[in-house]
Amino acid sequence: MEINIKKFVELGKTVRKDIINMLFCAGSGHPGGSLSCVELMVALYFKYLKHHSENPEWSERDMVVFSKGHVCPTLYSCLARSGYFPTDELDTLRQSCSRLQGHPSSVSELPGVEVATGSLGQGLSIASGMAIGFKLDKKDSKAYALLGDGELQSGQIWEAVMTAAQFKLNNLCAIVDNNKIQIDGFTEDIKSVEPLASKFKSFGWHVLEVDGHKYSEIFAAYDEFLAANLDKPTVIIAETIKGKGVSFMENKAGWHGKAPNSEEKELALQEIEEKDLGV
Amino acid sequence: MEKKATRFGYGEAIVELGKKNKNIVVLSADVTESTASHLFAKEFPERFFNVGISEQDLICEAAGLSLTGKIPFISAYSIFATGRAWEQIRNTVGYSHLNVKIVGTHAGLLVGPDGATHQALEDIALMRVIPNMKVVVPCDYIEAKKATELLAKDIGPAFLRLGRANMPIITNESCDFELGKAKIMKEGADATIFACGVMVSEALKAAEILAHEHISIEVVNIHTVKPIDRQAIVKFAMKTGAVVTAEEHQVSGGFGSAVLEVLTTSEDLTRFVPVEMVGMQDCFGESGLPYGLLAQYGLTDVEVVKAVKKVLQRKR
């Protein structure tokens, strides 16, 4: 394994273990979608994002909107491991008076969280508004929005898709964690959002398709977004597996919103430690 | 009496604000000219964004802009801005206390011929229940201008409720206007009318009619429905001992309800004060001439007079 990749594989393990521990402590939460976007977010937070954990309000920073806010364990882990707040605080997820709310909140003043999310379908519009703001100020900052495939059923997503194309927001990058499962089952069986790539293309977006559990492909996609001199927004459609890394959680709708018990937690942690994901 | 729609007060003020502050941006949803934001669009095309007929996106685009330090004013029909996008306003703008100004024009029956689907009669209720949200309902064109100026300086979410039709201009440039402060329009002793929006001028007309019958009416303009001026409401209710509320909105949940909430929970209200409410009585509007509809649905001076007489009978 390349040394470059190895660092991210280890970070991915750390984040996955954080997710499992957090959800176990909380006794509720969303493991499936948190685990499916680990590589995508580890690559973003630890390689591409322009940010300073010691100065969260840095005016030149990039901004990230976790539109699929229920996967905030991944966000919180990435922020803590970036130094935004002590990692001990991760154990307070979903508890009374915690800054780690069940869905991201800017009211609880957790550094690194730009805006409250969790009501699905709204985050792309918010990131699009940020991208417009950056352009007005002639800043080089980028806006990223993490979307789930299920939330693409929301009409507002496509309103924002059109707005971003209309305003040629080449500083906006949507990341679709296409794990193909929503609360009630497979997205395909409930209301199919496919074919995603051709949908986004026909709406005037630059489309990149990657294996969302392979760093080499993820890096190539972010590199292309940052290097491409286009007059359109970019979407990275990432093929992912819900619950990735914990075999008994993988591809199971039942693990969308359920915390592991003590035994399941130990099994999960052991499996995460043993497997090198992202290669 | 000179008449002008409140939407033009906003439209003119926002251009002047745009000249002074480059962070002011305006967003529209395909109703640019009718919301009077075309003046800003013409002057500052680079700071004007028309997102088309998509109010949910509109609210959240503005949210994103505010997060980069901009001061977005959203210009849209009130029914769609506050109704269709309510949950976006609640969860994204209100909860995160974002500096987004929602300017809802075409509020109330005064929309006229477009009919019930376009007449927002629930928007005060919808907006005032959202924590952090300020709600301002100017009584005329001049107040709309002043409200726009003050809201641009104020930090946090706000809803500015404006009308389509021309309304009498009943204040002047030198009148005081402070967010959250009630304003006495006419002093009186027998009953107090608390009103907002177009009903302030209807209340003043009612007071004139009643003066001929030697009934002395106090008219108080509550342009800021939230945060409401509790002190003034209690003081003026105690002074006359009889209250009428008047609004171009459903009587339940809106402005009148806000006044009642103050009166029923105030420790300083030490006597029984009967209240009558003028407003839409749990029904939808329809097509018609703006002021014809006000008369048809009981939102004119005549109905206010009736309500005053009724409340005076109940006064002990």
C-alpha cells in the first residue's frame, strides 16, 4: 500500500471506530449512512478542505454542509480528529446539554459546524448560496454538500441543482453518498433516483463517478473538481455500501437508525481494526 | 389622502440600502417587479438573484449567502415564501439564527382579484411561532421604508409583511419608528384599538366615526408583532379597560392572538378587560376588488365600530 493512502486508511479506521463508540454511548443514531461516507469525508477533511481548526471562522475557509445531517457522527469524528474539539467530547453525542446534537446544530456552538442540518433536501441550496457568496467576494473558497441518495427524492434538491447550474457555480461540489438504502428499504424499491449520472448531466452539471470506498478514485475526483476550469457545478456520485466496514450492518436497512449493543459494538470494533478499507 | 402600496416602500428603501452597504443582496422567485425588487435588480444586477419558482430553494440559498456575511432580502409572495417554505424557514433560518430577511408581499385580502390562493391570511401566525423570528407589519408605505432600513441593521431572521394594493399614507418621515415599540396614533379614553397593517388606517377611520357619537377611542399601531411591546399593550388596555384587535389575517393565531397572549399572562393587568377581535373569521378569501373584499369580509372601519360598541357593552 502506498504510504500516502495508508495514512487515510488508518484515519478511516479511527473515524469508523469513533462512529461505533459514539452510537453505542448514545444508545441511538444512524450507523449505516455514517459508515458509508467515511472515505469520502476523510479525504475531504484531511486532504482537500481549506480550513483551520484553531480558527474555525477563518474568512478564507471552504465550507461543508452535511445535508444528510443524520450522519453527523462522521462529521463530529472528522472535526474532533482535525482538532476542532477534544475527542473525549465525542462520547456526549445525543446527550442532554451536549454540543454534539442528534443532528448538526450551529446553536450548540460546536466549532466547525456551519449550519444546522438534518431536515433532508435543504443542504444543497445552502451550499449553493455559500458558493454565490464566495463569488461575490471574489474568494477562492469552495462549498461542499454531502447528500444521500434517498434525499434526492426531495424536490428542493432539483430546485438547487437548477439554480447552481444557472449561476455557473463552479466552486460548488455536491457529493452523493449513493448507498442505495433509505429508512424503509432500498431506494430503488421506494422511489428510484437513478440514473443519477445522466440526470445531473442533463441538468448541466459536471459529473464524476467514483467508488466511494477507494481513495485513489476519490482523490482523483476532488483533484478534478479543484483543477477543472469549467463554468458548471460538480457532483461526485460515489457508489458506496451502507454500513461499510461492519459486515453485519452492510446493506441492511435495519441499521439505518439503530445503535449497536455492547456485544455488537465489540464485534464491529474488532472487524474495523482488522480490515484495511479504502484501497 | 395620498396612497401607496407598502411593497414600494421596501422596493425604494432596499435600493438606497444597497448603495450604502455592498453586503445587501436581494433574491427573488420570479416575481421581481411585483415585489418591487426590480429597482434593486436594475441598480445592482450582480447582487440580485432570481431563482425562479422555487421558494424552498430560495430560502436556503439566502441562508447560504448569509453564512458568507451577506444580508439577503428575499422578495416573494407571502403565501409562498412563508407557507411553502415554512419548514425551511424554521429549520434552516430560524434555528440557526441566520441573518435572512423574508419580505412577503401580496399579504392579505388586498391582493384582490388573484383570489384566495394568493391571499396570505395565515402568514403572521406561521412566522411568529418560529423562535428567533421578528415579525413586522407596517401600516403604510413610509413605515415599510423605515422597517426595511431597521431590519437591514438588525441581526437575525425577520419577516416583513407587505401588501400589493395602495394604502393610505398615515405617518410621515419624521414620525418615530422603533422595532418592538408600539406607536399611539390617536389618544382616547373609552376603548383601545390595537391594529397592524392596513387595519391601522381603518381603525383611525372608525375612531373618527365614533367621535361623532362622543365615544373616545385610542388607536395603537403595533407594527412589530414580534417581539411585541408587552408593556404598551398592558398599559393601554388598563387605561381604557376595553380592547379591540384588528388585523388583515385570520383571527386565530395571528396578531390578535398575540395581543391576547400578552393580556392573559400579564401580572400587571389587574382588572378585567374585554376584548373583541376583528379579522378573518376562519375562512378563505376570493376574487374581488381589494377594498371591496375588506368590506365583504368584515375588515373595515364599519366592522371596527361594531366591535368597539360590542366591547363597550362588555366593559364593566
